[in-house]
Amino acid sequence: MIRVLLADDEAMVRAGVSAILAADDGIEVVGEAGDGRAAVDQVMLTRPDVALLDIRMPRMDGLAAAAEIRRVRPETGVIMLTTFGEDDYIARALGDGAGGFLLKSGDPRELLAGVRAVADGAAYLSPKVAHRVIAHMSGGQLSRQAAARARIEGLTDREREVLALLGSGLSNAAIAATLYVVEGTVKAYVSSILAHLGARNRVQAAILAYEAGLVNRDG
């Protein structure tokens, strides 16, 4: 059972997201919060596997709450809930502890897939979110793609394969099953990839996988 905390200052949004999660027999909503400070308190109280955080909230915004949660309880994976108008916030959140990014208006199946992936230790980016982050971060898509491809140039074929699967939201265990290797081998590959790319975490590596064209942006 995946235990989830939901934080959003809009009660209607919380109700809708909670209903989607409750429909999955493998997911339990263990707490809700209407602001970032309360979200951190609820995480310490309920000890969830995943915290779903709205980016814009009173008292403490989602970015600050994510950083605090990762500091006080790193076992809890964090997913940011965003809208199309918050590209700056998404870019800022990269590297600040969030393991996933989802659109509030996205497909409910993406919400469930994201929760499962982050609970399993993987990174998850809604394809539409990833596309906008890449566009926002780039001075031009072609130049950004060229830069990303240059950064992955030194990776072996197997490391590129692992990076592509990581970018698709797979956990180490799922990558191991896909490639028919043991999970320890995948962990070694991921560590090597992060070091080569200079990426702080799996989310940044996943963004590079998208930028370099290793992952289908259309989802």
C-alpha cells in the first residue's frame, strides 16, 4: 500500500485528486493539508511514502515545503502539482528535492503512474510538463538538444539505454527487469550516469534524456 499526503490550498482540487487516488486499491491518502507548513507537519505525523504538493500555497509554498520535507524525512518522495502557467517554478524545483512533476489538468492515469514511480524511487515527469520545462530552459530547442547530446556523448550504449529508461520513469528494479540484469548493476550504471552528466539527481538526468531525444516527448 502506497501512503500519500496531499497538499493544496484549494479544497476542490484536493477532493478531486483524493478521489482519483482512492480509486486505486494500492494507494491510500493518509493526510491532507491546505498550506506548505501544514504539509510538512503532516508528513512528520503520517510518514507517507509520497507527498503531492501544489507549487503555490500560503504560509510556505510547495518548493520550500519540498525542500523541508526532503531535509526532515528524505524517505518521503515528493511530487509537485503544477499548471501550464508556472514554468519558472518548475525550473526552480529541479534539483530541490522533487521527484516528479504533474499537471493538475493532466490525465488521471499520469497521476497514478507518477505516484507509483516516485514511491518506487524513480523520477516521473508528465510528458507535457517535461516538454515545457525543456522549452523554458532552452534559449532555443535545437541548441538545447545539441548541448544535451554533447553531454551524453561519452556514455556507453548501455548507459544511454539505462538513461532512456530512467527518463521514461522506470525505477531501478523495473530497469533491471527490462534489461535482464540485477538491480545492483543498474544502480552502478545510474551512479556512473549521474556523475558523467553532472546531474544532482534522477530528475535532472531525466530532463537531459528528454532534451537529447532519448525519450518520446509525446508520451
